[in-house]
Amino acid sequence: MTTQSKLDRVLAEAREYRANREKGYREQALKLYPWVCGRCAREFTHKNLSELTVHHRDHNHDNNPADGSNWELLCLYCHDNEHARFEELVSYGDTSETKQAPATFNPFADLKAMMAKKDQK
């Protein structure tokens, strides 16, 4: 067996492992959470669901508790922004002179009322 074919086999196995792992936690997260971006509150349907990603809050893709406590659903744009912010934090540390207040928007704050209103229609 040549070195190239060994490398191809190892890469194929790594890709398959990653795809299976992602499929598992993605499917679980989509069942647990409403199809809404946790940052910008954009809503998703089956038609555009591929644009909704599962973000690991601690950035550890192997930390997948069954209760979903390490996941949040983010649209592609918010997910990219979150990872860029994290990479900058790792690379440069906290360079801000004033601490930015955490986001306070809660897209699910009135979910029960919205669901009730939807059921009445």
C-alpha cells in the first residue's frame, strides 16, 4: 500500500467520523430547540434549514451532552461571527478597554404566547 493511498484512507475515515458525529448532535439539537437563530432571531423552515448551524458554546465539538446544554442554534452568519470573535480572543486576548455587556435579547421570551396565538389561527 502506498503512502498516498494510506493518507487517502485516513482522510476518508476522518471525514466520515466527523460527518457522523455532526449528524448525531445536529439532529438532536434540531429536535430540542425551535428553528430560530439564537443571536439574530431569524426563523428557519425546512426550505432554508441548511443555513442553521449548531454552535458549541464551549467550542469543544466532542462535548455533546444529551440535554443540549452546550449547543445553540445559529445562522451561518452569526456562527461565523462567533468563531471569528473567539479566534480573535485566543490570538489577541481581551483588548477592549471597557467590557462589553452580554447580550440580553432572548428570542424565546414570549414563545408560549406566540405558540398559543399560532394554534388559534
